[in-house]
Amino acid sequence: MQETDINTARAGVERTIKAWADAVGRSDVPAIMAHYADDVLAFDAVQALQFKGARAYGEHWKACMEMCPGPMVFQLRDPVIHVAGDFATAYGLIRCGMIDEQGKEQASWMRMTSVYRREGDRWLIEHEHFSAPFDMKSWKAMFDLQPEGNDAVRPIPSGMNTITPHLVCQDAAGAIEFYKKAFGAMEEGRLHAPGGKIAHACLRIGDATVFLVDETPEWGAMGPKQLKGTPVSIHLYVRDVDAQAKKLEEAGATAVLPVQDMFWGDRYGMYEDPYGHRWSIASHIKDLSLEEVEEAGRKAMASGEMCASQAQAGA
């Protein structure tokens, strides 16, 4: 292609990108989809592994807009465009999110790559790919990174989830060894207080973080043994709940509710560890609608099955 032709084509792609981004900012799904080829193949950062065809991708865009009822935040940063004949690519960083009910901006930076195909005087998107980097410890997407890099102090440390259980244990060192044996926990570090007690320990169980600390009654930190019970259970979904139950029993946990099939579609059980904390474990075995779960629950209650399970669990 001649330089003038390349510049003309690049300008056409730039206009398409701007019109597409403006449509996203307006939450105008028909206008968004007008920029896609019928045979588009899209990889988004959420929901599904891939979307084949404009119809499937349009439904996805519609669902995304329904999840973002507030004003959209949509910013494409310095896209790089290359043109070769009737095809073009564009890639760059994109900031996407919304303004919430409190007027706060909830948006994250992601990576975007698009492939365009010329049809007449139009450039249509035939492939689109959004992605976010992930943390190798937690396997969670890192949506809080900034374009300048990750040198700045992050409000949510790398690998941390929104909620982190913080367990008070009588003999935290022993509890750490128990969790390693029962759950395959990985210890990420511990700090000792004067006198040798554990002031803080961090474990990783699967993709979750768990904090531990030794009992210190004078500071109000008391575990289930001291309190003679706990109103809380920590829930784990695992691939093989029966194998996990066996590991717990071998490590020294006590079955509160033996593993069994439950009406809500899980195979489920509950165990109490030697330090008084309760762990419910489950593998999902059947997808049910909310209505189906409610109906199955009524039948279980009427037959006495649910009451028997609650009695076993000490509910």
C-alpha cells in the first residue's frame, strides 16, 4: 500500500474506534454492535471463554450494560494501529467501569487487541480480545494496576481477596501444621510477639488467604476453645469433597456432619478442627434454579431429612 493509502485507512480505523468507544460510553448496544462483523470472534475478560458471532457477543454486551446501571467510564489510551491491505490491528490499554450510586468511579485498566476487516468504506471488528494480568499466587485478576506500572503502593495487597478469615487459635503453631496437613496450606510467613506467641501468620489455602494469631485473652483475642464454641463456619468448595473429608479426619478433625448429597445441589459436610474452628466443605454436583432449590428444601423439611442434618450439625 502507498503511504497515503495507509494513512487514509488508519484514519478510517481511528474513526471506527472513536465511534465504537462513544457508543460504549452511551451504553448503546445497537450502536456498539454496528461495528462488529457478523462472524466476530471475541475473547472478553469476563463471563465466557469466547463468544462466536455477533448475536452471542451482542447478548454479552447487553448483559454487561445491565450490570452497570450507572454512567459508563470508558477510556482508550493511545491505541497503536497497523494497517495491511484490507486488515488492520489496534491494541492498547482501556479503562472500563461505571459511576456508582455514591458518585464514585469504579473502573479498572485492561488490555485490548482488535482486528479489523475492511468491507467497502467501513472497518468492522472481526476479532476482539480483552484481558487483565493475574496474580500468580492467588490466580486472581489484577484489576487495580495502573498504566504506569505497579510500583505504587497498592491499597489491596497483591494476592488478597475482599474478605480474609482471621482465626484466633489456642496454639497457632499447631494449627498451622494441622492446616498444612488437612488442606495443603502454604505458609507465607509468621511474626512472633515477645514471649514466643504468634502475633500474626499468613497461610494460603487454594486461592484464598487465611490469617492466624495465638490467643491473647488480655487483649480480647480468644479462640473457640476459650469461648466454648463458635457461631462461624468457614466454607470451602473443593473438587473432591470425599477426599477432602478423609484428609480432615486423618489430620484429626471431628465430623460434625458427615458428607452427604444435599438438596441445593452440593455434596456437603462439616468438620470441627482440633482448635474449635468449623469448616464446611462441598463439591457442587448439580445445577438447580432457585425455584428448584426451594421446592427441594420443602420436600427435605417435610420428610425430616433437613431436620436430621441440622441436628447432626448441632444447628
